[in-house]
Amino acid sequence: MWARWLNVILGFWLVSAPFVLDYRLRVAQLNDLCVGLGVILMALAAIAIPKLRYANTLLAVWLILSPFALGYGGYRTPTLNAIIVGVLVGVLSLVWDHRTWTPHRRPLTDA
């Protein structure tokens, strides 16, 4: 579960990175904002439903490819941020939780 929380933190970083790193490109700002919100939501959902962590794997692949697909691959700061955070989110999304989720049930008793 710790990997999901680290992905939540990385999602918050993605949302704030355009302002902290002062991106000049609107497309990079919007991409980091949208992907960051997606990473946060999917990481939180994966705490309850572990298989949803793979949604963050897909978001990580997009994050790594997005500077080139959206045309800002020549801009160093947003490109490096997207690649580094994408690799981290991807690796963390593949970490297994070592737990099995089962709904909480009351044990059956003879009344």
C-alpha cells in the first residue's frame, strides 16, 4: 500500500510542477495537470481495488511519451519532469501489495 501513497504524492507533484518549475508551454501545463489528477485518483482507488494500479501504469507510459506526442520534447524542464515522474509512477504501479483485499465480514455465530 505504501507504493500507492507514493504515487499519490507524485500525482500532487505533477499538479504543482507547472507552477513550481514555471512551464511556459500551455500544453505541458495541461498535460501535467490532467495526468497528475488521474494518477492521484487511480492510486487512491487502487488502495481499495488493487488491480486498478495498472491504470497508473498506462498513465505512466503516456507521461513518458507525451512530450514527444504533444510536441514539447525539445523543452528540457517539462520533458525531463515527465520522463522521470513517468518512470517512478510506472515502477510504483507495478509494486505488489503483499495483501489480499477481502470485504470485512462478521463471523458467523450460533445465536
